[in-house]
Amino acid sequence: MQLFLLFLFIIPAVYGLSCPPEYILVSGIKCLKMFSTPANHWEAEKNCTSVEGTLANIKNAIDNRVVTEFVRNASVNAVWIGLTCYGNNKYSCYWDDASGMPSLYDNFNYNEPSDKENGNCIVMSAETNWKWESKVCMDPAWPYVCEAPTTVEKSSCSQKYNYNNNCYTKSLQVANGSLAAYNCQNKSDTLVSIHSKMEVDYIRNLYKGTNTTSIYIGATVDANDKITWLDGTPFDFDYRNPLDTQKGDCVVMDVHGYGLWSRVDCSQNFEYLCKNPLHGGSGPEVLEDKPEIFPTQSGCNSSTVLAPGFISTFEYPLNGLNIFACYYDIVALGPYSVGIYFDFIDTYGELTVFDYRGLKIGDFGGIDNRDQVAVYALYNTATVYYEPRHKNGTEKDRGFHAVILPL
């Protein structure tokens, strides 16, 4: 135990770890922020997102101890944590930071999680010796702990622009795509590459309260429509607007909307954002433990389709007509609502979208070659129902395709 405590105190001294504004570095390993005022789960998630974080993620016994003691010291008896479950076992649960399932460690109480009986969202409380239990997401309200990634402290990078081991620099003027890239390189930076939804939210927050609507980011598109990052990092996170029809070689991010990326002609002038790694850091872990998808990969009647992803009729785009009806149960990670972008609809079948309450929020069937359309669910679950119907005559039903994004 003494060696463990010594290790925790050594970490910040060796690596100079620090936290974003408003967060406290706890035990040298986690950036946490306590909210003692109760809120429902959705309000808690949105408040964490607004301060560059998520609800607390607990990956091991050390994390669990650190978060528990932090909550106890705040004289709080129960909190929401950053885990959402879409079934009655831990393999249906996902951490808010996109690191996957609690496969290696969990602290669930007996017979938990129990989403069908009690809800999708998870609370840890003193009443159950800080075990994890399922609760209804919208009621009741509980206090909560937000968590942001630790970062490397560097005097040349102010705390506001130091996030997850990277330093960000906003431009003071507009430029075309080539000049924006050159200006960043002239400072030994590159135009920003983006590798997670959390990084998207951080960048959006940098421009909150400004008149800036779009910025250049460091993506370029070649003649084959392949997109790459100028800094050479992998293109491991895709947040392009699925309904974007532009053909430019440069890419901008909508910082006043959802943060989606669109192609533009590189001759256009926009503000831009530069990025420089501080300690070889990277974004949150890439999600690997996705729910099992139906073998056709259409998402039809699978257990869950997790955003980002897609749904479609069988064998799209070759043969769109299903032989039976399909339900597509769509979920996003805890902090995010669901965006369903129908980029192709050419079916006479019934195509209906329902929100988490079962209320209809979209109805697009019965018309061939329909325009592209987006449907936005209010929270992090939605259901699409498709019932095939043959067209009259010989014209072929080509089905549908939709891209699912966390918003």
C-alpha cells in the first residue's frame, strides 16, 4: 500500500501532469470535477461535455478507489458515472470516453446491470457500498463527477489550449487552405487532426461565444476521395457530414453546429486551428468492443447498432429489397444524441424512425428516389423500422442506406 501511494505521488512530479481549467488532478492519475447539485443523467452528461469531459470512467480498482474517495470527500452519497448499459450484462455497457466495455473490471452489485427493470444509466452509491446499479436516466436526479483527460504541463501552452497532451493555437486571421497549412507549419505545428468525439467537443468549446462558424482542419482529400491527415496520423475517426455534396480538396469543421466536417475549395478563406503534440500523446482509446452486428452488416435485427456506424437494407446498393421486416436499434455513447443521415432512399417500403419513447420522429417510405434527409433523436437511443413492399410493375426497389453519428 505504501508503494502504491508513493507511485501516485511520483507520477505528477516526473511527467508534470495537469488538468483542464475547473478540474482537479486527483491522486496524480485523474482529472475530476464534482457537481454536488443533482441532475438527471442527460443533464449531467451535457454539463460534463460543456467542460471538455464526460462522466467519470472507471477502468480498474485503482480508478474505483480514487473516484469513491473523491465523492466521499465532497460529502456526497451517490453519483452518476460514465457508463451506459443497453442490456442485462456488462458486455452491453459502454464507457463514455469510447474505450469500450467494462470487460476487465466492473463493480456491479448483484443482479446488475438491469436495464429492463431499472434503466440504462449507472449510479454508484454509499447505500450499496459504492457498488454500481442501474437507474432510470431521466429520473431521479443525482450528483455527478465529470472527468477530462490528463495532459502534460508546458509553460509555453496556456491551460485553456492544453488538452489531452496537445497544444492548440487559434488563428488570428482568415486564410485559404494552403496558407493556413503553411502558417501552422511555420510555428512547428500542423493544421489540427481530430481523433475522437471528445476532441470535437473540446474544439467546439474553444469557439463558444465567438462569431466563428467554420475553421480549416488538417484533412485533405485526393482525386479518389480518400481523406488523410496532414500530420500523418491515422484517419481513425470520421466525422464528415454524410449529406455533404461538395467536391473541394480541403476540409472545414462547423464549430457552431454539431462539429461536422465538410469539403470546400481550398481557395476559400476561413479561420484555422493549429495543433502540436506535447508528449507524444494521443486521444482517448479507440472503441474496439462494438456490439455484434447481423452477419449481413446491414444492422437489421441486430442487438444494437452503435454510433458511429450505418444501417441499410440487405445487399445495399446491389439489391435493396429485404424479404422480412427489420428493426434497427440504434444507440450512442452516454453523452451524445443520435443523428441518422439517410444518404440514399429509393424504396416503396415503410421506413419509420422512433425516439426513445416510441414516438414517431420520421417517416420516409413509399417514395422512390427520395432526397437525402437527416433525423435527429433527442437522446442517445432511436429505432428505425423498415417493412419491405414491392413496387408495382418492373421497377426495382433499391432500398435505403443511413449513416449513424453521435451528436
